[in-house]
Amino acid sequence: MEETLVFVDEGFLSRLSKYFGGGKYIKFDKIKFVKDIAKNKSLFVKHIFYATAPPFQGTPPTEDEKKRKEGYDKFKSKFSNLKDFTFLEGRVQRTKNKEGKFQYRQKGVDTVLTIALSSLRADYPTIKKIILIACDSDFVPVIEILKSKGIKIILASYYEKKRDTEFSRSHHLIDCCSEYIQLTKQEQVQL
């Protein structure tokens, strides 16, 4: 089997899991999920780049924030010993909306993924195909560069044609990739 690298935007995958779960996160084996996507394309996963952000921590952190951080640290340590797995971290920003409620947004996650994608040719010169699990058109410029260097990009994402839904996006990301896989609830539930 041909080797591939997989780049995962955890924020996207998490939102999709909650969406497919009707407001509750679907628990699934993320490594198996990624490897099954590759296997379905007759590819062997050489390395996974997993981009996420630790939960927000106030000064001092609340009990809920501490609990979330403990869960995150446990999740992270589960993968820290895997030689074919790299954790990429952004951060979480907390802001208040007009109603005075806190909102949380990942920041820098797309950037760390883009940097990892940019160093692909230097670090893995034999790789000819990669899988990107994401939904953000911010990846289009780096994808175009990689394609110009002969790398095929397989996008595994979720897209809805219906406007103003959480997963209605510009078709630009899908169009710039070599191949598109529409993720389904069934793929996550089977795991």
C-alpha cells in the first residue's frame, strides 16, 4: 500500500461529531477513523498530524476549566507515546458576546496545520498523497502549493448545500483538492 500522511483539524471533527450526534458528541476511536479513511483509498497511514487546542484556563481556573483541562491532558497523554502521531496545538480565546455570555474559539489551529503541511516536502519527500480532514478554505493556498509540487490532496470533510447551516461553506476548498470524501455519521458511529 502507498503511504500517506493525515492532517486532522480536531475543531472541525468535534463540531461534526456533535452535529451528527444531535447535540451530543459521538464517542469514536479517532485513530481507527483516520486509518479507515486511508484504507478505503488503499493508503497506509505513515503519520497523523492532529491539530487542536487545550481548553481555556482562566486566572484562576474554575472547577469546570480544571476538569476540562484534566480530560484534555488525559486525551493528549494517550497519544504522546505513539511514534506516528504528532499533536499540534493552538489556543482557545474567550470573549463575551452582546448578551454578556462567554464564547470560546480556537485560534492558531489552522496555522499550525498549515505550517505542518508546508514542511511536508522537506520532511516526507516520498509522500505523493495526503489526506486532510478539515472544512476551512484557509487551507486553499497551501493546498495549491502542494499540488504544484505533484502532491495529491484528498479532502475528507462534510459539506451541506443548504445556506446558513453550520456546514455550508464555500465550495472553493473542495474544488482545489484532488479528491473529495463526504464524511457521514455512519463512519463515526461504526467505530
